[in-house]
Amino acid sequence: MRLRRSLTGAAACAAVAVGIAACGQGNQASTTTPDSTTSVLGSPNAATGSPIVFGAINLETQQSANFPEVRQAANAMVSYLNAYRGGLDGHPIKIDWCITDGTPSVSSSCATKLIADHPVAILGASDLAGAAPLTLFANAQLDVIGGTNFTPPQSTAANSLIFTDVASFSNIENALWAASVAGGKNKKVAVIAEGDTQGEFQANATWTPAIKSAGDQVKVFPAPPTQADLTSVVESAISWGADSIGLESPGQCVALLTGLKGAGWTGPVTSIDPCSAPPVIKASAGAAEGMYFMGSLQLLNSGTADANLAAAILKKYAPANIPVDSPAEEELSTLMNIWTTFHTTPVNKLTSSYMLQTLKSGSNHANFLSQPYTCDGTAIPAYPDVCNAKYYLYQIKNGTPVRVGTKVYDEGTDLIKSP
């Protein structure tokens, strides 16, 4: 629902993965040296034989929102799993991609194409029209596993499973934090949202009610998506008397951050995490300093075993300087979670329904780059397909995203308190 990003204007966020809510994560592709990369990857164990094919639809040809880094990250993980982890039951994994422009008609056409190719299951990727193909896949007895849940149907359909929420409730966490740092009840929180249907819907459906629930006032200020200079929008938000500002416009991060700095804004800023990506921070020339954002996935510079492995995989197999946003990380997580569960499963058992049922069974499963997942419908009761809805609080300090405190925030059910 939130992950959108623009590849136009202001250096196109330097091709940064500018997605909604949990998109930026401020990640570098890798912080490892060549020698450490080799040791982190482990010993080669190549898959052989006929491939196990998954289908996937990814948004890459829309004018204002594209996620090629999702496909690139997925292909990098597949290359690693096939070369070092023996694929699935010794067979290489293959992804049959169909590229969409994010319209229901094109995404549905992609679904028809993929169904004709007879994949074992559909790998969720990043598609703003991801709801459209769900019925077609269901009629073909194909389930959609993982990926980014942009729309409610992707989180509620019987044939869908989302390992970690990166595009729904973290907006609520962002909104609650924006209210918290405003400094008390009955404060004013201005939300600057991308001025299109999705951006304004997201702001009004998640930020607005969450901020009101905290006892604060809120007003949404639309930022025209084709307008490069957003000074007037920023000044309107400040003139309203805002005590805190929330940013819900991933494609306009640089323009908004520099606009706020130019207008002399020194109050708290909370943003969806695309604005934390390294190219954005660099292009903002210090304007992102102090900004808060919520993310459900680990930073690749966090030093965890998962983060180190992900960084090494991207360093070896992904394009140089790939923008590592939440959708890209979620794709890494999705593939690793599938491998973890099914790498010893005989090929003849790997049907779509078997995979979905198996993933939904049990509890507290290892969830690559995130908190453990349990697919029993309780993580977000309104979105029963979501298996993990826990988030970390990050802040830009000295030009780098760092985690604030040790608290793990859970699906917006508690009002966030200062760390």
C-alpha cells in the first residue's frame, strides 16, 4: 500500500528504491571485503538438473514507480542458493519474470502468461496492481508466496502469504511516532503525501486515524507528483503550525527534505523509509539528518548474520550500487525462507498448495532479515495473510541510519512512547 517510488527528477533518487513505508532502509549493497564475502557465503554446493520454476510479476515500466531492484535482488539470491546451497532438493531455482506497468490489465495479462508456463508457485514481488492477478492465480490453483503487500487483497486472499509486512502497518507506526515526537496531546502533525490516488489514500487511511488516535490534530498536504519544486507545499505545512511533519511521498524525498531545510524547519520529521536510502541522504546534503523512520527489516550494516550474508550475496551477484530498499530485502527474505523450509523436500511434493500449507503450519519460524514469522492470522488480524508485523525504529545520525533503542514495535497496537 505504501511502497512507491519515483525514478524521475532530483537524480531520480539516484535510482534509489523509493518505496512506501519500509522501502529505503538506508542500506548499502555490501560492507564486506572480498575475502570476508567468500567466507560469509560458505562452500559452493551447486544445484544441477531440471529447474524448479516460480513465476513472478514485478513493476518496472510505470512512469513514477518502478522496482527493478526487487528482481535484481531475487536473481542474486537465486544465484547464491543455486551455487552454494544446492537449490531445492538439488535442483536449481528459476524465476519466470513478467514485467508490468502496475495497471490491473497488464498485471492480469502477466498472470495469464505465467499460468501458461506452469510454475510450481508464484513468487510475490512488487506490483501496485498485485491484487488484480490473485483471482486468476487462484483459479489456476497457484498460490502467491511472499513479496510486498501493497494492497489489502494481497494480505487477505486465501491464496496469498506475506512473510513480513513492509507496506501496511508500518505507516501506522510512522504516524504514531510522528505524533509522539510532536511533544504532547493536541499537537499538529502535518503529513505531506504524494498527490496521487494511492498517496492520498495511504495518508488518509493510515496516518490520519493513527495520529488522531494519539490525540493530535492532523492535516494532509498533497505534493503534486510531477512538480519538482515543492517549496510551496512545505511552506503550507509549516504555516499551518505543524509541530511534527510526516513524509508519505517516496518519489519526492530529496525535494521535500531540502525544501524543509531551506524553509528553516528544525522540528521532528518522520518518513517512510525510502527517504533513508544512501543516494537520498547524499543528495539531500544534510537535510535528512535526524529524520525518523520505521522498518521491518534489518539494516545491511547492522552486523547480524543475516545482514552480513545478504550484503555478501548482493556484492557477489547483484548489479553494483543496487538500491537496497524494503521490497528488495523482502524478496531476499522470501526466497531464503522458501529455501529454508523446502530445500530437502522431494521435487514431486513441491506443489503450490503443499508449500502454502506447510508455511502456514507451526510457529516462530526463522525469518531472514526480520523477526520470526507465524502464519496463523494473528500478526495483523485484519490482514490474516501477514505472518510478521514487527518493526524497528531508525534515525539518520551523521548521515547514516542507525537503530534507536532496542524496542521492537508490534503492528501499531500500542501508542509509541519515546525511547
